[in-house]
Amino acid sequence: MTRSRAYDTEVCGVTAAISVIDGKWKTALLWQLESGPHRPGELRRLLPGLSEKVLTNALREMADDGLVHREVYDELPLRTEYSLTPFGRELSTALAPLSDWGHRRLEKLVAAGTVLAH
């Protein structure tokens, strides 16, 4: 899905919402930021496999979409923290039922022997 879909007023609302969280890392970042502000290094440690470049791009897009707030503290060394905006918290709340459905689906697949439990 392209980023332009996030700004297309002629698409379905679900498509517009999914285009904002599209990608491998944005939902994981939302989930981590629900617990409070985090520095970029903390987010990278919490999400193994997430490169600095991808993290920077994802957070920039999420900030552009109004989901996260970037706070730069005027101290040496510079300290930057990211937190959810009220709009980001609203999205996180809206995604909770989808998350619950996903967990129920995975439990069903494990029970059927389709996938292995960790």
C-alpha cells in the first residue's frame, strides 16, 4: 500500500487507517509507546531487527500522521523522546479489538495444529 492512500479522501476509511500503520514496525512501535515515552535507542533494543534507518523513517511518518510526538531536550548530549499523541492513543484503542481477534485466531491455529506455539 502506498503512503498516498493515507491522504486519499476517496478511499474506504479502513484503507485510510491501515495505510497509516502499514509496514512491519509501526504497530509494534505503537504498542511499545503505549507504555510511555521512549528514546530511539530504547525502541531499537525492544524491537530486535529494527534498523536505525527504518526506525527513523517510521517515527517520522508516524509524527507526520499525528500519531507520535517528538520531544528534543536541550541538554548535552541531546536527548530525544517519542510518545503517543492523543490521536495516536485513539488509534491504539481502536486497534485493540483487532489485536484481540488476532490473538484468538492464533490460538485457534495452534489448537488445530496449523502453527506451533512458542
